[in-house]
Amino acid sequence: MIAFFKAIPFGIFLTLIVALFMGSGGTSGGVLHVFPFDVQYEDMGLDFRLYWSWALFLAGTGLSFFIILMME
């Protein structure tokens, strides 16, 4: 169970990096369904776009989970 919680940040990081390259290239990734969302902090004047894919997150978290399990 601890290995799963350790794998979640790696899944998030992998998803953000891969979805960034796919989304900024203009593709939705087919089954991965990469979609953009805007993050706005009006107090600080920040406005930027991130890309996300739930299928990619699940795959990345699963991959990280099994790698962490094999390392133990």
C-alpha cells in the first residue's frame, strides 16, 4: 500500500511531461485524450495552460507502482 502512495507523484510528473509534449504539438493522443486546462492566479497575474490525461496518469502510476514494488 505504501508503494502505491509513493507511485502517485511519479505518475503525476510523468503525465504532466508527456501530456505537455503531446498537447503542445496539437494532438489529443487518441485514446489518451490529452486535454488542456487553464490555471489562473489573478492576485499574482499568472495565467498558463497545462495538459492532462487520466488514462496516461493511470498508466504512469501503474508503471511507477510496479517499478517501486520490484525495487523492494
